[in-house]
Amino acid sequence: MKVQFRSILFALVLPAAACGGDRETPSTSLAPQDFLPHPMKPVEVSPSLEGPSKIGEQPQVVEVKAPLPTKFTELVSAGKALVAKQKYGDAKEMFEAAIKLDKKSAEPHIELARMYIAMDERGLAMTHANKAVKLAPLSSQAFNTLGRAELNRKDYEGAILAFTNAVELNRENVFAWNNLGYTELLLKRYEDAVEHLTEATELEDATGYMFNNLGTALEHLDRVDEARLAYEAGGKLGSREAVSSRKRLEGVKSIAIVKAAEEPSASLSPVADPATQTDLSPVEEVEMIDEAAIVEEAMAADKAAEEAKAQEEATEEPSEEATDVSSESAVQGNAASEELESASASPEE
């Protein structure tokens, strides 16, 4: 019985030895190399994801530009709004995108021409104004814009031709009538200016500065009573310059235009963008130059009289009136510029 028990015990122990019972039992904790195909590599951190490099330093914020509108009308409207804010670079991008969407439309070219007039970029203004007229030869607005571009580069005859085309295409274009009359004022064609500025002021959308231009033309023709009425109408529509001109004519029965220094100071108000109104108009420049020449001649006459030992009454000193005209012209010129900024925020409709 004991022999049989030992044989059974020996049989139970032998398979354990045959299965490797004499080998070292592996540890239950495995190293990373035992279950990863490759060793781990350090992760590179982008500088933009890192925290501040210095204490108190804020991470740089990059402005993300909004995508452009996808519709033609939205692009044109956005461009106009940017021009009003004088963001000309962004406005240009809008108008050029609109041109790509509709290459046959004159509207983006008209707006680009207006923008370049405000920037005094005369060549670019002419380029887009001519393009607008080519695309829309029956557009009064396009010809009015071309006239403004011509006027901006001082091609007065070209401006008159363009404005004339504009009013012929649309007799209700009040801005074109005013611009035509204003250009004729610069050329001292006062009769023509009165005719065309009257057309402007008879329209429903006439503004105060248009009546002021009419009053100036009438005053040059010594039609004082009519000038007073024009200034009064302009003052009621908010033109500060018209109010000032009306006060200046209080009690005046006639204006004898003998000297340039005695001429009414013409503070003209064209339909143009505020950015172009910092300098005196051509008419004002001519009048101030003539006045200086008169004063110089008077001083020379005084000197000659003293040398000849003539009587003091032989030559007249420059009158205070002439001096006052110079200062008045400067003040009114500034007032006209300020008025124009509010009056011509939307030069055309």
C-alpha cells in the first residue's frame, strides 16, 4: 500500500519539474520596453501653446480678419462704410471684390473714383471715372463723378463737359447742376453760373451751400437784392456761410466791382469730399493775389509821392476796407470748409 502511494506521489511531482519548475519565475511588474513597440519620444510644444516666457508677460493676440462678403451689394455697401471711416485700403479691397463678381457694373468704379478724389489720387480717380462712363454711358451719376475727377485735376473745361452730360441725362441731378455752376464760378462766367445754380436751387433736394453759391454769383453781377434772398434761403437750410454773407450785405444797395480787393469774397462750396477742402479755392487764390498787388501799388505810389514832396492827399493809403476783405476772406474760407464737411458727407445719391 505504501509502495503504491509513493508511486502516485512521484507521478504528481514529475510533471511539475518537466514544465520548468526549476526556472526563475518572472516578475509580475513589466518594464515599458516589454509592452511598447518603440521607446517614447519627447513631445515638442509649439511656442504659441507655451505659457508666458516672462512673469507678467501676456501671450500675443493675433487679429483674425473677417471673411469678405460674398454678395455684390454687400461688398459695395461695406466699401462705402469703410470709405466713410477713411479706411481706404479695406474699402478698395471690397470694391475690387465687387468688380470680380460683376465686371459689367459701373457702381464699384464710381465708388472707387470718389474714394480716389477724396485721397487726391487724380490719375486713379480719372481711370475709374472713365471706366464707369464706358460701362454706363447713359448714367448721369457716372458723368457727374467724371466731372468731379476732372475738376479735381483742374481741367475745368473737361469738368464742364462732363457735368453738362450729367444734367442732360438727368435734369433732376441737383449735384450735377451745382457742380456745373460752381465750375463756371471758378472761371468767372457769372451769368452761366447763375443760370445753372438757379436750376440746382429750384430742385427739391437743394442744400444750403447751393444757395450760397448762387448768392455769390449774383453778388458778382451786382444783383444785390437777389443775392440777399439766396443767402437768406441758404441760411434757413443750415449754411453758416450764407448767414454770414447775408449779414455782410445788410444795408448795401450796390457793389461796384472796381478792384479785386472790393469784390465779394467768394467762399464757394462745391460738391466734393472733405479731404480735398483744406486749400483755398482757385477763385479765392486769385482774389488774394490781386489784393496784394493793389496794396503794393498803393505803397509804391506813396513812396513816389514822398520823394516828389507832393501833398499828402496826392496818394491814398490802402483803405481799411481792403485789409478787412483779406481777413474776412480767410475767415469765410475756413467757415466754408467746415460747412462743406457736413454738407457733402454724401456727395451724390
